Amino acid sequence: MSVEVRRTGEDLELELTGEWVAERFAALETALASVDLAAAQQLSIGTRRLTTLDLSGAWVLRRFVRRARAAGAPPCASSALSRISCGSSTRR
């Protein structure tokens, strides 16, 4: 399990990898807590390399998404098929 972070200007890209499961709950929380959302206008969350996501992993991710929204960086997710572009026209 890991979170790869790339920043390009005002865009912040996260790529979730591995298993996001209950056994890794504390590590997931720590990894996402260390993501600096300052100055991010757009957040993209990639899941192509995510192998397992259970309820605990989803809960940690949900809490991070709420934090990102509160910081002014509305997130979008990407699927294995395509990357969704985010911006002010994103539907919720």
C-alpha cells in the first residue's frame, strides 16, 4: 500500500497502490495525513494500481476527500479505463 504524490503547478495527483485494507488502516491514515493540500486547486486520485479496497480503506479515503474539499481542492477519481479531468465544471 502506498500513495504516490505528484504536484504540477496547482494540480495535485495521487496514485493509490496496493491493498487498502483494515490491516493497514493506521498506515493509510498516516500516508494521507502527510499529503500537503496547500495551493492545490485540482486533485486527481488515480486507482489503476489499487489491488484491494475494503470498507476501512474506503473510510480513510473518504475522510481524505472531505479534507481536500474543505481545503479547496475538489477531488476527482480516475478509473482503470480513463483519467477524469477535474475543474470547476465537475459535477457532484
